[in-house]
Amino acid sequence: MSGWCLNIATVAFLLLGAGCSKPSIPTASSPTGADSARPQSQNEPPLLLKSIGINLDYYDSAINMAGDFRFTKNRLQQNRIWMDFGYVIPGGDSSTGADKANPQPTFILPLGTKVRSLVDGVVIAVPGLYSGDYSIQVGDGKNGNWLYETEHVINPLVKAGDQVSAGQIIAEVSTWSSQGNDGLGMVEIGILHGGNPPEHVCPFVYLDPSLKVELLKKIEALYASWEEFRRDSTLYDQTKYAVPGCLTLAPVPG
């Protein structure tokens, strides 16, 4: 995860004139309210998420699915199909070999699952990654300080310069780490602020009002359903979350 950070900063700077100022830490006044269509500060992402890249729904025991998520009792890394922003990944499973805070929410999904654009925007770059797959980086075409990313995807359907709409299919989940995850693939999503390395912010702070309330409920429901399914109530301690999906509101470098 995130072994390509220099590439992101460089691409963003060259194509869009990126700056390197630090993002503000989201607070209760950040754009999470139902009346906030767009962030107002230049130190906040210019676009709100209209998608989280995949389909999340309430768990259906008849098909053993929660939207795109397939429940399994087989071995998974960290025993999770959803790893939160800020979750500390043990060194044995991180790209650096040391414990690190997860800079991007990670979703473990069936191979072949379609990945969708997070926002309406323009594709800035589709770099290849150390893991043999791709990152799709989208911006608003104006503010080079910010990128919206789906990382660890294969079979990309877009290229730099393409206009994309939120929810548009742009790739498939990667096969990266599938050998350690019951044959399931993975994808990560992120909002990156320019720098070297860039900083990531909690994406679930910046949800569009059209999906915010229901999506946060579905995240919490996924935690509860997965813990019940795995018979392990220690996996997601909801008393520790800043918002569902994020264990911290502080930016995470990566």
C-alpha cells in the first residue's frame, strides 16, 4: 500500500500545479452536515464523495453477502473484510515491514468485483504499482492539491484525461493479497493532499449528503454483522471511531 507516493505527488504537481500545504483536520464543522454540498475551505477536498467505489449494503444471510462483500469463515488477513482509515496494520502485513496506520480504507471483495469512480471529475493518472496492479487518480481539473484515488485495481477502463462520473465502472478489484484472503481481491480508496509523501484524510467525512446518513449506518451494520458472523466481538470497537470507517480524523501520511 502506498509504495508509489512520490509518483502521485509528482504527477499532481506537473499536471495541475500542486501545492504542499497541510490539510486541516476535519472537525464537527467540516462538510458532514446534510446542508453542506461542497467544502468551503481551500484546505479541504474540492469534491464530495458520491460513491465509495463499491456497493455496500446490509448483510443478507440468504446469499451470504453485504452488497459486494462476501462473508467467509476462512482465513483472512487481520480477520477483516473492511480495514478502516487509521487502523494500525502490523509490520508483517504492511508494505513497509513496520507497523503503520492505514492511510486508506481497504475492502476485501470477490475477484471480478467492479470498482467505480468516487467523484465526478477528470482522470489525472493511472500509474502502475509495486504490487503489479494500478491506481486510478481523479481530480476536479482545477485544484492540484487534491486527488481522489482507487488503489489496487486491475483491468482499468479509463486513462489520463478521461472525464468520469461518480459510480461509473472504472476497473476491477485487484488480485493483490488474494492468496492470503481466501481468494478474495482488494481495493483501497483515498483522498490525498499534495506533498512528498502526500497526506490522506478520512474519506467518510467528505461524503455527499445524498448518501452520507445511510452509508454510515451501513458501515456500522457491516461491523456488527461481520463480528456476529465471525463470532468475534473484538474486531470493531465502535466506541473508538471518530466517524464510522475512520479511527482518527488526523491526516495519515502515506
